[in-house]
Amino acid sequence: MKEQKLLQVFGDIDDDLIEEATHRARPILLYRIGACAAALLLVAAIALLSFGKFTPLMSDPAVTTTVPVHHTATQQATTTKKLPEIAVIPHWEDKTLAERFPEATYGGNTYIVTNHTMDPQFVGQKIGSVTVHGEDVYTDTAHTTTAVLYAVKNIAQHCAVAVQYKDSNAYYSAIQSWYTPKTLGQFVEDLNLEHYLEVGAVYAENSHTPQDHLLSKQDVLRLLREDLSLPNVHDDRYWYKPVFSISVGIPVLGIENVSMAVTADGYLTTNLLRTGKAFFIGTERVEALLQELNITTTTRTTATDNSTTTSKPAVPPVISPPYIPE
Amino acid sequence: MEDKQIVALFWKRDERALRETDRQYRPYLTRVAHNILCDRQDEEECVNDTYLRAWNAIPPHEPVRLSTFLGKITRRLALDRFAARTAEKRGGGTVPLLLEEFRDCLPEQTTDRVTDTIVLRDALNRFLRGLSSEHRRIFVCRYWYADSVRAIARQQNSSESRIKMILLRTRRDLKHFLESEDIGL
């Protein structure tokens, strides 16, 4: 068939075109949301100033600063106003190396480089060198440089690496933000949570007061280790409503105050390393946890109680979706 | 280990080449095979066959980009395996969908001549290079990697409907391009 021939021959297109397709679009969070937030802050600041709320602040030359305010990068519009400093998209020369070259692709993995610089004692073996690309959105100029990728000691390479840019001594932590473990065991092992996990306060539903020391690191690890074979069943379409969440982090990678939560319908969820992960630990286990921690909840449901689950699927997505390596 | 070093190991007939290739490229190659086959066993066999083909091909080949060199082998093997599976009436995978979409690209036959595959490949390269970077990435993700529309939308920070629209328009453009180049299939 003709379309089969076309599909076959399409496989032989030039290598650079195939490689280019693996590059991701610019992350929304860094640019679009940043630009929106900057615009909102600008509007709020102007509104407050027009009502004279900031008069004492503005009259103090020690805290007054003159900043060019860029409404959006593409408009190139600059307005010089006397304002308290607000969020703006930084100019190329003001950016860190990680902000200039925010992505590094190696071995089929795309890493998002963070501003966190790592202690060299956690930097492992050299993995390889890559060419990284950046864009000055004000002048619409493309930049390239090289960087060396290093493993992070005892953390899987497909989760995170350390990036050292040319002519720099700093090691920036870089996250493979599409990392999707297949099981809870793989998740614990890949990130070496036994060693690197940090546990903070517990936030119970209906309570705005964080409770420190309610769960220790060993308590959380014990919960994670109970059944390491649990598959990751996270589904973007499903609403995982927590009954309590724990602030967790991996300081070595610069990850702090990320949620690890337990839901009324039996899931342990987290967005450590940015993508959602969900493991079905069962409603009975959740009930037991709530009792152990003396947490009360108004939306608690059990497998047999569907009265509050009308907006959710009747059957929780406990069956693992197809394995999609990324 | 860098590609050059791995290729050098292949040339020395050093079996570490296979270990290093597996370590660095298995996820990438599995993705290529998975999108076409959607069957874990078939995917694994396909990736393992890729290593064997690479072992037999290097030398004499000396690929500059090992990832795409291997990826092309995997894609070809996966499509062959899919064809065999279809013959066994096992079906599945995304290939039928891709073939159906590719029907939009078929040029109205203005010539009885069947274009050589190399000429067709060169024409496809020219067409792709004429697209914007974003549209090119989307088109290649869909028809080379066989990525789902949802996965592409996520990768490109865009909506699924916008991706579908871009794909539809690009397929129509490809059809007109092939006609203008007098390509016969």
C-alpha cells in the first residue's frame, strides 16, 4: 500500500530532524506563568500606588529602586517607573547559567536544569558531554554552549544528574522531569529515598496549621517499604484528593517542600520529581493511618461508600496503564 | 560514555559496546518500539534484535549519531514485526491509525512512474526543512516516533486539539508538496 511505503520511507529522514523532535517546548512554568505573574504583580502595584498605599515606602530613597518593567518579553516594551522591585523576566546577562540553558538532553533523557548548585561530594562519575541551547527572548538571539553531565551519587541517571557548564565550576542539579517509575520499589530505589529523603510537617485536611514531628523520616520510609511491588497507577485525569499530606524533599537535588499525600480512596501520591505518582495502598491502610495519627476528616470515604464520589470514576484506576517509557 | 567511544568499541568488536549501548539507549529504543508495537515482549525482542543488527552493521558503518542510527533500525524492525503480527491477525498498536492519517498525504497520481525511495526520502527531508521548527517536531513525533497526540501535546505544552489541527494541515501541505514535486507512489 502507498501509505505503508510512505511510512517506511519516513523512517529514513535525516538524523538531525529525528533528534530535534525530542526537544521539548519551553516549560510553561518558567516563562508563561512567570510572565503572567509579573503582569499581575505590575497591575496590583500600580493600583496600590495610585491609592497612595505605598507612600511611606516610596518616599524612602533607601528602599526605592528604578526598574525597567517589561510587560512581556516579545513586546519589548519598557516603562521606567519608580516601583518596589517586582518579578520580571531577567535579561540574558542577569540570568544564571541554569536559566540561560535550562535543558540538557542525553541518552534519550531530557533534564531540566535547576538553579540549585550541588555540593561536589554528591557528584559521581562523568556521564558525557552535551551541547545545550539557550534563547535571549529580548533580542531573539540563539546561544549554545557545552556542558558535562555527571551522575548524582546513588541516584539513578534517568532521574537526575549534575550539570557543569563550560567555564564554570558549579554543579547544577538537573531533573528528568518526565521520570515515571513503574513500581513503588523502583521509585524508592531510583531516588535512594532511604538516604536522601527529608520529611517535614504534616498538613491534615481542614487544618491550616502544619503539625511538625507528627511523622518521622523512618515512619514515612516504613510506609513506603510496606509493599514495594505496588505499581504506579497515576492517571492525569483522576483527582487525588488528600486527607493529609506530608512535606517532603530531596535536599541534595534542591527539592524542598513537595507533597507526599494520602487520599481517602486509598492512594499514596506524590509529585516528587514533578510528575505525579500514585500507588494504591488501600482504603483500610489509609483508615489505619488516620487513626494512628489521630487525624479526623470530613471527606473520608471507603470502598463501599460512594456518597461523596459522584464526580470521580466509580472504579478507581487501580489497574496500571500501559508502560510508556520516556 | 560518548557515542564516539561506543562506536569505537563496536569497531574493536568489544562486547562492552553492547552493554554501553543498552545502558544508554534502551529507554529510547523501547519508546520507539513501544509506540509501534504496544507489546512488552515484542518490544524487548525488537530492541535486542537492534543490538544484533548494530553489531553486524558497525563496522563497516560509523554512525555519527548513534541514537538515531539505532532508532532507525528499531523502527524498521518494529514495523516489520507489526506487519508479521498483522498477518497473524494479532493487530494492535498505533500503526493502523498512522496509516489512515497518511492517506491524507497521498498525492493525486499524475504519473505512472513510481518514485525511487531515495528520491522520496530527499523530498520528505526538503518538505520537513520547510516547516517551522515547532510544526516539524510535532510531525516527526507523530510519524517517526509514533507518539500519541496526547503525548505530543504534553511535550509541546499545547492542547490536543491544536496538535491535531497542526497535523491535519501539515499532512495536507505534504500532499500538495509531493504533487508539486511530481512524486508517484
